[in-house]
Amino acid sequence: MTKIFLLLFISLINIIQGQNLLIQNGSFEGPIAAAVTPPGWNECMPTQSPDTQPGFWGVDMPASEGNTYLGLVHNVPINYAEGASQELIESMEAGVEYNCSIDLAGHLADESNAPVELIIWGGFGDCSQNELLWNSGDVPDFVWTTYSVEFTPNANYSHILLQINALTETSTYILVDNFLCEEICPEPVAEAGENQNLTCNDFINLSANTPTNSEEGGEMTGEWSIISGNGNFSDINDPNTLVSNLSEGENIFEWTLINNCGNSSDQVIINYNQEYNFEIPNQVYCLSSFELLSSVEGTWIVDDPLNMDIENTNNSNTVATPLSYGTFLFSFESCGNIVFAQQVDVLGSYPIITGNIESSCLEPISLNVNILGDPGYWDYEGPGEAVFDNILSPNPTIYVDTYGTYIFTYYGCGLSNSITVTFNPENPIISHQPTIYCAFETVLTVNSDNPIGWTFINGPVNSSVEISSPESVSTLIQVSEYGLYQFMFEGCGGYDIVDILFEPIPPTLISPEHEDCLLEASVYAYTESAESGPWEQINGPAEAIISSPSETNTSIIVPEYGIYEFSYPGCDTYSTIEIGFSCTPLFPNVFTPNGDGSNDFFEIKNLTTGNYSESLLTIYNRWGQIIFLSKDYGLSDEESWWDGKTTFSMKPYSSISADRDIEANQLKTVNESVYYYIFDVFNIAQNQPEKYTGYITIIK
């Protein structure tokens, strides 16, 4: 980017004499860009800066002077008022009246062409606002207007600031150009040349800039002078004079230019001494390149140039690269003499190896070696073969074909180092399998990242097995018979074995053990088998009715009391249950043994041989005498109910004894009266003895 600095001055008049105010780049020339301040001016708002126009925000007016001009925006809502500041070449003088001119124009610039003015501040630093020196008032829009700028500062301000000011609450934009006065007289600028260091010769040709004449400044002359040290000039007015007889150490010479506008001086330093400074390492590693540095001009020499390459032997500052390990002697020749010699040892470096020290399932590994200088190569020891994708790479990928421990060694830079890596097989783990009931299939699952597959090992004789997905970590297993089976799963280098037991399980049957005075019961079957049933009766005093034989839950109706047994098949087996149906015996409280065919016997209801056994009926009169005794009463094959006749004599009876004359018993009809009975019986359905007592009235 070309920076153009126009030095302008504004004529300033006071009572005594005129003054010059020197402004840099008053035409605001510079590269056209948004948020870029023209050279010579500094931005005065954070994050953004004024614009070098035209070309942005719809601004296309030609410059009033030159090619570009300044654009400033005032964003009222956020109190953002742009400004441009610069340090004056010479500070203002307090109390002196200054006169100048400036071109201004208002513009829309994507905001509003609301009333706007330019204000000028004086200050003691960039963007400072110590004193308001001048303001333009409302500036006409879209046309350049030239304003006279007059002010008298109250202090010797070193800086000037141009700033936009909106005259309403509406944001606006202003254009600034041609902050102009007549050109100042061009003062000379002296350049004495670059500083030099001499070692062999005590003379040198200096090189300063040539004087130039101008209409404003007139003839320009130049002259050399000695500030310190010593020297004899061949021509003190020649910018390229020869100076000789330099003193040891530092010699300072000054070049001065003079014209009608002023003078300028610049100095050059010539160091003359024979003190040599060299920088060269004593040791380097791994054939690494290194610098050879000398403070004087000359030539570098090495004793073994075939194994040590010097980039440029005639350059005092150059680079050397070893081609082999060993000791090398470097020397430096200057002014026709060897002025320096030093030995450099080129040494090997210990390689540092990092990387994975374990790998599973023969997965390839990556190793990294950190080493200075030239690369080396890899080698290994192990139980199998190892393959490197690049045996010379500091970061190879390595493949092996056998599990075990390998030692990988890197040879480089004169030394070697090793790393041990173990390639572990995978030990798959099969998920636990409980006993499989009532089914001939199950799903086997294994934890394995590198599965090889399932294998059937053992099973019952004549059984067969089908594995649906042998190479999957989850597979369906189907067998033909119940029994114990064994399966194996292989992973990478390891395996696991699982035993699976396939068994039938009898159905679980639920029913009441006894139904009291009911001839119906509900039964329930629970089975692991999808195919089960039907219900079947396998025992009982009569044929029962099973309402829904094929259903797991059903009701059973029996025609008479007794113990019934039923079976229910499932899971290739079956279960049975027994249900006792019984009812409490019913005893009459009166009967009439008169032979009329109605109520002639002491008949007990609800007695069945399927429900009861071992009965004993004992009848007592009011004096406690046994008048009737019958075993298996109501249960005998030839059922005989008591007809009211005695079977014993009238003698008291306390127990069966030898003195009782059974043969003397006479059958006779008892009298009408009330008698007491005791009935002992064993309830088969409830598996318990029972005793019933009561009174019976006989009426004839």
C-alpha cells in the first residue's frame, strides 16, 4: 500500500507575524477501503475507523482535491461519533490566530442526510479533546462547500482532531477533503549509509545520499564530519568519499545536507578491529546440520570435506551438514591467516520409542520413535513373523501372525532402543444359560470382538443339533432330544465352553383337595409347554364330567361323592391330582319302624364307600345300655339299616367281654322312646376319623 503524505500548511496571521500550521496528508489520499483511515491520520473510535472514500455506502462523489477523501459517521443511538487525529509537525502556539480552509459535504451513506457539522479539537495526544477550536455548522448535502477555518488556541497543542457531530437525534454521515494551505519549503533529509564492521583494512568508501537542488530550497550542499574516532577523507563534500587511517574500535562520521529551507544530519558507525567472534557447537547429534557463525569475513575449512558438507565456505555465516559420525576439525581463514580452529564431535542419539505395548487378536500396532537427525531402521524378535509397512519409517504399522511377546528394536543415529509388545488372544465369555424346560431350542450369546464361531461338542446318544448362525456372537440352537448338551465358542486365540440342560417339567396342577357337600370343583394347570392337555380322569367311584378338557382351567362335575383322580399332560410328561368329594352324614331324628314302608329304618344319608370306611354305630337307651351295635354300618356290601330291633340282651354293656352271652341275644322290637346314638367313621376324602352323636326318637 502506497502511503502518500502531503505536507500542507495553513497561513496563520497575528498582529506580529504569520505562523505555519503543518498538516500531513491534508488531501486525505490513500487506498480506498471501508474502516481504513487515510495515511497520516489515526482513528479515534474503538473497533472501527473512518472510511477512505469514494466507493462505499453509496458514496460516489468525486474528490474535491486528489483522488480520495475522508468519510465520518455519527451513530446517535450508541453515541458513536467517528474522528481522525494526527500529531502536528510543529505544535500550535497559544494566543496565535490560525487561518485555513477545508471542503465539506453531507451525505446519506445508508443512514440519513440529517443536519450534520464538522468540529475541530486541539489536544495533547491522539484523539484528545482539550479545546474545541472550530465547528462548521450544518453542512449542505451532496455538494462540496469550502469553509474558512479560523481559531486561536489557548495552549500549545501538539495534536489536532477532526470529528463529525450530528445536529439532531438522527444518525448521519459527512465527507471531508482538502484541508489545505500553501506548500512548505522542502527541508533536506540526510542519509549517511549503513554501519560497517572492518577487520582486515583500515579504510572504506562511505555511501551517503546525494544533495538535490529545488526551486523552493535552492542549492543543496553536503559535508562529512568526524564525531568520534579518526579518519582522513578524500573529499569531505563527496557523499561516496574514501575515509582512511581509521582508529581501532568505533569511528562515527556525520553527513550534513543544507539548503534554503534548513539542514539535516545523519551518522554512520564504522567499527575497525581485529577481534574475532565465532559460534560453532562442540557436539552435534545424529548427523544434524548446524550453523557456522563468524563476526568477520573469511573462509571456512574442514579437515574431512568428503564426510562434512559446508553449504558456502566463503560465507562467514553458513551451515555444515555431517555425512558420517566422528570428529571433525573446523578452521577459519581471514586476512590471509588461520584465525580460528575448533573440533566438533558428531555423536549418535538414543532413540525414544512409544506406542501400544499390548494388542488383542493380532490387531496391527503403531510405534513411534523420537530421534534427532537421520532416520534408522526397525528389527524384531518374536514367536511369529512380523511385517512392517515401512521398515525405515519412524512411525510404522506392524502386523504379526502369531500370539505372544515380541521385541521391536529401532537402530538409528548410532544407538538403538527396544520396546516389548504382547499380542494377547481373546478369551470369549459365553452368557450363562439356565436349564431349558419344555423346549428344544435356545439362543446362545457370547462376548467377543473377534468371533470365529460356534461348535457342538457333545450331547445325548442319537441326538441331533442345528446351529443357525455358527459365526455370529448370537445364534439359535435347536436340539432333537432332552438331555445335557455342550457347545464351544472360539474367538481369536481363545475359547469358552457352555453346558446346556434341556429338560421336561411336569405341569403344575392346582385344585381343592376336598370339596365339602359339593359335586363340582375347579382345576388349574400351569405348564411351560405350548402344547398341553387334555384333562383325563384316571380313577374314581363314577365317571366325572370334565367341562373343557382342552383348556388349562376347567371345572369337573362328579355324579357322587368319593375320591377322584385326574391327569393333565404337558412338556412331554404329565401330572395327576386327587380331589375328595364328601358331605357330612345326615342323621334322622325320628323314624317309625312299623312296616308301612315309610321311614321304617334308621337310614344315614351321604355315606358312600368312596368317601367313608370303618364305620361303627352304637345305640344307647336312656339307662346307657347298648341296644344296637353294627360295624361298617351303612358301608357293607349288603347294606342293612337298623329296623329298631335289639341285637344284645338287656344286661349292661361296657365293652366286648368274654362274659357276654352273644347267643342269648334275642331280637325284639324296642319300645317307643328316645335313644342316644354314637356314629364313628373314617373320612377317606379328608383322611381323618369323625364322630357324630345325637338322639333318635322311635315312634310306632
